[in-house]
Amino acid sequence: MTQTELEGAVSEILIERDALSARVAELGAEISADYEGRELLLIGVLKGAVFFMADLMRHVRVPCEIDFMAISSYGAATDSSGVVRILKDLEINIRDRHVLVVEDVIDSGLTLSYLIRNLGAREPASLEICALLTKPGRREIDVPVRYVGFEIENRFVIGYGLDFAERYRNLPYVGVLNEGLTSQPA
Ligand code: IMP
Ligand code: MG
């Protein structure tokens, strides 16, 4: 895929690279203040949150560990099937730990509401959510999100970890997917 093809997937840049890094730094500072004196376990939701989480963690000033979960509620298309399953579970036991779930985007809320129920049953000391993006207009289930990077409108976005049919995660900004591409996923 050439640079032109990559850029052609985006109809509009929604959040520029600089705005992303500035907001991620702010979130890191806020989290560091809130968790002062505690140890944090960041749980990244694969795969989209990896990019955000890596940047966020570099701004966290309390001792922290990371682990990952993979959950699937989507096929290659842009709509939720409503089916949630665990593809990869945690390696770390979260009982009595301060857990912060890091997600790329909250859309319907189905994925995170399932995840929070599942993790809550493992009795962590605390359990909060940090999402880079949220689309409040698409919410089907209410999810208590403690930290939000940006609220966005109901549009399908790619870049900075977010994919369309597994592609475009490597774009350095968040952009709106070119409508012409949704009808023909790779
Ligand atoms: P939810 O269960 O509907 O909240 O969906 C959350 C998941 O859907 C996210 O973790 C993403 O993987 C995916 N998703 C939702 N909206 C977008 C988008 O605009 N771009 C890329 N992935 C998205
Ligand atoms: Mg995801």
C-alpha cells in the first residue's frame, strides 16, 4: 500500500497528531494525580488500544504494569454484530489490583459493558475505564467512563490504532473513513 493509497482512505482529518499527543499527555497527568500512592494495572483492549496505551503510559507517573485482552464484537464490517467473545484473556490476576481499562473507542458500549462485568467479577480493588474516543450518539448501553480523550460524532474513524478491516492503524492521526471504502472491505 502506497502513501497515497493510505491517505486516500481518509475523507477528513478529525484529530491531528499534535492534538492527540497533547490530550494524551493531559490524560496521563490526570491519571497520575488520581492514582498517587497506588500501583496501577493498565489493561489494553487489543488491538486498537495498543497505540494509545503505549503513548499514555509514558505520561503515567505512578508504578504501573500492563496486560492485554482481546475481545471480538465485530467482523470486518463497520457495524456491531452484538456478539462479544474473549479471544485472549489476561495473564495477570487482577484481584485487589487497581485496574484501568484502556480502549480506543466506545461505540455502542456493548464491548466494554461486557468487559467491565467480566473483570468486576474478578474482584479488583478498583476498576475504571479510559477511552481515547467516545461516540455518545451511538450508545446502546451506558458505560461509566472515567477518562475520555475526545467525544466525536457518529462517524467511522481510522488511524492511531483504529482500523477498518485491520488496515489503517498506522495513520498518525484520527481521520474519517472515506465512504467509498465501506462497501468493499479488503
Ligand atoms: P462497541 O462495543 O460498539 O462500543 O464497539 C467498540 C469497538 O468497536 C471498538 O473497540 C472498536 O474496535 C470498534 N469500533 C467502533 N467504532 C469504530 C470506529 O469508528 N473505527 C474503528 N473501530 C471502531
Ligand atoms: Mg477495539
